Amino acid sequence: MLHRNSHTRGASLLAHSLVFLSVATVSAQQATDTSQSKPPASSAITGRVVNESGQPLPGVAVSVGSWGASDARRTATDNEGYFKAEGLDAGVYRIFASWPSYISEAPGSFDSSERQPLYRPGDSVTIKLTKGGVIAGTVTNATSDAIVNVTVRAYRVRDAEGKPLPTATSSRERLTDDRGYYRIYGLQPGSYVVSAGGQGQYVSGYAANPYGNDVPTYAPASTRDAAVEFVVRSGDEATADIRYRGEPGHSISGRVAGVQPNPTYIPGVLIVDSTSHALIATANAMDENRGFQVNGVPDGDYEIAARAGGGPNGDASASATKRISVRGADVTGLELALAPLASISGRVHLELDSKSSCGRHRETALRETLIIARRDLVEEKAETKNAKDKSAPATEALPFGPAFAEAVANDKNEVSLRNLSPGTYRLETRLPGSGWYVSAISLVNPDQKPPVRKATEANIARDGLALKSGDKVSGLTVTITEGAASIRGSVSVADGQRLPQNIRVYLVPAEREASENVLRFFEVGLESDRTFTVANIAPGRYWVIARPAEENDSTRVKLIRQNSDFRARVLREAESLKKEVSFKPCERTVDYDLQF
């Protein structure tokens, strides 16, 4: 979206996620364990940036940003690869480093089960960057003449292991030079399809791109359904020449209606492919009627929505997603009605226990706890009130739009999660150290009396929270309790046996009365050496089991806290194996041998 008084082109509605694709942004790999065992030693985060061989990288730009801050602290590495970000307030920080053509090995998707690492003042960080892959080639016409100044895009459709991605992500765009040559660098390992042309936006009476009205041509010379996939590895270069077809596409046009949070901000429109969930085009509703038009659209099925921002406290609005089909003709007359997004507000409560203290308390622990509301990616046929409520929105994630919100509590322990799209949300936490665990997630109306209040408290962690447009939900309480345990170990197999791929370790409650408490279920994947670590465990008795993960589809692993059928199945399997482990408050179990 754009501000009408700005002279720069605005970002798309996916700015919160596409920013990771538009620059060679990377994230830190590991940090020291800063539990509550001692207060922070300083207000700085220090670290070093190295390459895949462990050699220092000088001059790397490093950005250290916290939640609630309007800007990030920026610095650069010295000749030995070291950096230091000083004068940081207590809080939760995310670190990004950027170096031309280099990429990070850290998880890059906020929707994956493996979350991006977070840091707090006093941490020491090691960031490893690896050389990214390259796709290069030439774009020519049927007579082998160079196509000059055409936009080329590379879409990552599979990860490095060949597994399909839930959303095809686009790299930075490149224009061909006077020889028709292009080169896209800094690519994550995986499989890509490459296109030229298309995605034109009609602005003020003219086409913004000379090839924008054409249907994209995919390498080597086809439409999307016959596109060849190019495998890219770190540091390698793949060649993808394109014979440009020059076929005219169709247009999608309409207007944005509804109330904007700030009338001076221009609404943005997104069009996504219904099958691959790849972002096809963005447009800005720039004229006085808030009209938009996108050209160069091939036949296919799409989803379209609008969003606008700039409101008080960063409030935004969004339209419902519309499904449209393009079949041999333009699609006109669309109206995308903006509506306020939802929010959740409440408090974070720390329960201290001097008898089970795991060490000295960090006085800043509350401000170092990140609360996350994340929309369910998969619709589950659950036995919940929300599932039975036909007015509740489906939990299937939209291909775009705000899928999560994050916040840190203020000085009054208050937390506010804003700008949430319709859907069912799960509450997650990133805790300030290994000595804390989440003991309760409740949603309480002060006017309710027991037992109604108790029933509400018992269900919200298990069932999630269904939100509709404009909902302002209050009364959330996240209780974080001192005395968490942890376990570190490895998975072994009998002689002559091989461990299957995609093994995960699950901890499930051994006490019958805790079988419905999802906060007592834990899971983690294995490292490359078959080791695992589970932290922030509530004290108690558990069954432990290693088993292959199950998937909702080819792109998403089933999470035990989100899927009731899967949770019950793992619990039954673990009970039958009877491999029990018990944890006292603050207990650290190490070198645990888990037989598969």
C-alpha cells in the first residue's frame, strides 16, 4: 500500500513476509542459553558472522530489531567478522545479516514448525552464511533476437530435499540487458520455475511494463503447467534460457470499497494462484475511485483480496478473499470491500515459586516473552464448539493476508495481538529461558461466573480461538510458571537397522487426568546426528516415543497440539510402549537414549 504523499513505490500487502525475499536477508543460527539463571550481563547483543567454512565475513550489514520498536539497530561486522549492538532495552530481538549473494541456513518460513531464532540482551550469536545459488540465461524471441528489458522471475517450488513448498515464493525480479541476458543470485537451495513477462499493472492510462500485458512465458518456452523445474544448490549456477512466446493475456480489474483505517493510504490488491499459492501480481488502487487493473493474466483460477493500513496503532483492514476464474476473457467489475481486522488483548502472568526456583530471576523476563497468535493452516474436524458453530470461519489458511501476530507485554503486563484475518488461531509463546513453562492459556470474561468461566479456560488452549472480521476479543491470560524441566538425548536403532526419515520425538502426559491438556504435549525433530532437545517442559510424568511424522498434505507436518485425532493416536502408541520419563521442577535430563 502507498501513502498518497509519498514519492516512493509502496510495498505489497505481503511486506511482512516478502521482505525476506526482496533482499539477501539472513538470520542468526544459534545463541548462548540465556535462561533466568542470572540477570542480563549487559544491554548488548554480540556476535560473529562466518561463512560455511567458519571463516569471518567482514563488512556484513547486521540489523537487530525488537518488537514494539519503530526501527532496528544497525551495525556491521569488523575485519574479524565480529559485531556488537549496544544500548538495547530489555525485550525480544530478531537478528538479520545481509551480504550480497549469501543466504542463511536458518528456517525461513514463519509457518514452519521450526521457528526463527530469537535473542535477548546479553546473548552471544554465531551467524553462518552460505553462498546462494544462481539462475541465469537469455530471453529471445522466435527468431533468436534478444528480448530487452523484460522482467524475469524465479519461483521456488520445492525445498532442497525436493519436497513441495506450501507456497511458491518469488525471488527478486531481474530485467534483461541489451543482450537479453539476466542473472538472479542469492537463491535458497531448491527447485525453481522461471518466467519472463506478465504481471503488468495499468496505471494512469498506460501499461507500466512493455511486456506486462503478455502471458508469462516459462522456461524453456511454455505456460506454467508445462514449466521445467531447475534444481539450484548452494554456490552453483543453473542455466534457464527462455524462448519468449509474446502471447497477450487477460486483465483483472475492479475497485476497492469499504472503510479504510487511514484514507490517505492507498489500498493494495493481491492476486494469488489457487493451486500453487504463488503471488501472481500486486496492484495499487490509486485513482480517486480506488480502482485497479492487472494485465497479462493467463487462463486459470485465482484468489484476490485487498488490504489497507495506516490506522491508529498500526490498525489495518482487509477484504474477504474472492475466488475468480479467467477463461478466455477479461474479468471486470470486481468489488473488494474492506473490513476491520480482528484483535486479541489480555495479560501475561508470571508465576514464581521460591521452592522450585531454577536460579536467579531475570527481572526482565516478562518483557522477554513473545506471545504469538498463529492461524491454523489446516481445517480440522474437531469436537469443539467452534467447529460446531456454523458462523465460525473455516480454519483453512488463506494464501495471503495476516496469518499471525506477535507481541511482547508492556510494563503493565498487557499484550495486544492486532490485525488478524478471519480464522481460528492458536496461542504460542517464546519463553525467556529454559526454566519457564506455559501452565495455562485462558480467555475469561470477567462477568462470567463458575463453572462457565472454568469451561472457557479449559478449552481455549486446545481448541484455539475463532475470529471473524472486526472481532475485538479481550480477557486473554497467558500464565507462565517457574520450574520447567528439559531433556536432551539421542534416538538409536538396533544393529543392522536404519532409522526412517522425518523422525520426531513426542512427549505425552502419562497422567490420565492430563490427557486433554494440550500444553502437556511436546514434540521436536531430530538433528542430523540423531540428537534432540526438548525444553520448557511442565513437571510431571510423560510417555516418550520416537516415530515418523505425519503430514496434513505434502507440505505440512501434523502438529500434535493442533490435531486431536493425531494427538490421541500418538498418546495410545506411547502408552502401549510404556517408555516413561518423569521430571521434577527444574530437572535437566541429559544423555537420554531413546530406542526406536
